Amino acid sequence: MKRLLSYLWIAVALTLIACSGSSGSGGSSTEVLSPVRYSGEGDDVVDCSAITGKAYKTATLTHDGERNFIVRPIDAGGNEMVSLANEIGQYAGTVTWNRRADSLSVRATGKWTIEVR
């Protein structure tokens, strides 16, 4: 009987230890980030170095112009990366955010917004 109680106490202790790590108070936590919004009209280069490398996952882009809308991330070395958007005319869409972006090159003929989440 004593052996059974010992096993029971060990099981309870292990369960409590396992649960305490997932409560958010002692284990690893997911960083909660507020959306970051950039906007403008026409061509621009946007500094987004403050969010480089953070846990943002998507960017929602809009454009109300009639011609090209191109958004290219640029890394800290000044190298352009794969475009987030390369569209003609009005555009609204969500794309995967490039976490290495230090700035964004925006070519647009109208008003545009970029919201990173």
C-alpha cells in the first residue's frame, strides 16, 4: 500500500511540474506583437528595422493606383529580396512576411498600406 501511495505522489508531482511549464508563467511564451502599419502614396522606402527578426508572420498590402505596385524587402546589406507584391492596378492581399527585411522599397502610383502582423 505504501508503495502504491508513493507512486501516486510521484505521478501527481510530475503532472504538476508538466502543467506549470505550459501555464505561461514559467515556461517558454509566445511573444504577442501589435500590428505595425505603414502607409503612403507613390514611391517610397520604408524603414522597418524596428521589427526585423521579430515573430511577425504576415503582411496585408493594399494599393489603389492604376499602374505598378511593387513591394520589395531590402536586407541590412541593401540587397533586394523576393517581392512581396508585383501587381498592376488596385491590389489587396496578404502575403508571408520576410523577417529579414530591414526596409521596404515601395513603387506605387496611388495610395498604399502595409500592415504587418
